[in-house]
Amino acid sequence: MRRNNLQKAVDFITFPVRALTLFHQDRWRLSSLASERFDYVAKEVVGCCLDVGCGYHNRFVKEFLSGNGRGIDVFQYEGLSKENIVADITHFPFPDAYFHSVTFIANLNHVPQSDRDAELSEAHRCLKPGGNIIVTMGNPVAELAVHRLVAFYDYYLGAKVDMDTERGMDEGEAYYLTDSEIVERLKRAGFENLKKRHFLTQWGLNHLWVGWKRSAT
């Protein structure tokens, strides 16, 4: 499922079309926005990965990591089994130092504000020393535009492309987080050496943050 250079070039050129039509599923030999995110994040994963908020079919772990990890979510999306469902997302059912990477792909903003620090602390606890966390987040204007667009598709056209509509948004959730909030929360949780990387094939309107747990040596 990883993209070659030709696919990336095509995706870059066709980004406006993809941004309006291809949210979860690849079509017309073009990458969906979800596949594109997964491809960028997979390059940052360094080993067995915990994907928090895995969504439909636990797709990132299954398709982009060849099953090397575990996806968890609080909502029973299509394609998830009982082992993917966690009742309390602020207490992960895993021992200390268990995973090499933890990912929050386009969903840290959907963690209620009061729980974000606790959830990131759990991510830090579950990581091996020297492991990393990857958090993706779109440009605020782009995030608002896409959320309104998919809500329009679902309401007026009967589509089912908005995961937030299916699950429902709770109090304290948001459509996006600012970079400053992400950085502050990652630092409070204990992550270091934070780096920001833009998604070039999405014209820089989406990006990720990578942070590291201090090595034991």
C-alpha cells in the first residue's frame, strides 16, 4: 500500500480533486486522503505500533504495517473486533514499555480536552525507551472545510463518509488542534526532540509531529 514516486507526483497534481472526493477509499488510481496520511505516518513508525483511534477495519495496522501492531478505539466501527475496543482511553490495557511507536492519526483533537494529557501520558508509558509518537493534524482552515464538506455529503447526499457523524462528537472535542497545543501537551507527557513534517502531496495543508521517549542509555 506504500506509494512510489510516480504515485506521489500524481497525487500532488490531483490534490484539489482528491480533497473534494476521496476521503477514505482510493479510486481512479488516486490515493484517498486517509491512505495518504497512513503512508506518511508509516514511514515514521520504528517497530511494533499502537494505533490509537484506529477507526474502520483497523486499516493502518493491517494494511500499512503488515499487522505489526495493535489498533484501539472507543467506538465499534465497522471491521473492528472486541480486542480493538477500549472502554477507557485514558488507561491503555498494555504493560509499560510495550510498543516501539504510538500513533494518533487525525484524531487527537477528538480526545476530550480534559483527557488529552492523560491519554498522551499513557502513550508515553506504553512506549519502550527510545520509542516515538506520531501525531497528525491538518491546517485549521483545511480541517474546518473538510469537516463541513463531508457533513454536507452525509446530510444532503446520504453518503457515509464522516466518521465523526457516525460516532457523534462529545463535549470537549474539537475539529482541530493548534501546533502550540500539540507541542505543549507532548512535552508535558515527557516527549522530546519534537519535529514537524508537512505532507507535500497535500500541498502542506496537513502535517505530522514526531516526538521521542528518552532512551534508557
